[in-house]
Amino acid sequence: MDDRLANPYWHALVTEQAHVALGGELARRFPPDVIPFAGIAANARAPLRALHALMAPGERLYLASETPLRCEGLEQEEEIPGLQMVFEPGLAVPSGGTEPGVGNRVGNGV
């Protein structure tokens, strides 16, 4: 698996989106008025405590994790299954298809 997909919010917050990130070396988040996504460097006590310090009382954030997240003061309210994709420019488009452009909406067929 592409390393970017193992921890996608963290990857975004320390690379392409670092200029808008709030936080530090253990936990980062997007500003509350942008999107409620956050990332942690690892699923461990210190990063989760750092994340807790970035949150307002009663605030809810979304994290991506392959394992349950546990930390005093934080409660996992729900689990949302999802799919992740990486767009690789220059790949051949299947016959009869069209190449998606930036901003195109992609549905899941439901």
C-alpha cells in the first residue's frame, strides 16, 4: 500500500497542506473553519494527547486509522468505512471512459 494512504490526513498536513495546518510534530489539524480533519504521527499516547490539546471542548474531528484510537479525554464516537484512491497522472484511460478533471464529482454508484 502507498504510505500516503496509511495515514492520509497526517500526510496531507505535513506536506501539501502544511501551510494551513495547526499543531506540531505529533498532531496536526485543519483549522476549524476549513474542515474537521486531523492527523497524528502515530497511533500512540503522546500524539493523541497532542491532538486533544488542539481541540476545543465538545469538538469532533475525523481521523483516518487502521486501528482503534484510545486516549483518556478522547472518545471514538463512530467508525466510517471508506475507500481511498490516488490519481496517477498520465495513466491510460480505459476504453470508452473519460479522464476525471480537477473538481469533478465522483460517485459510488449508490
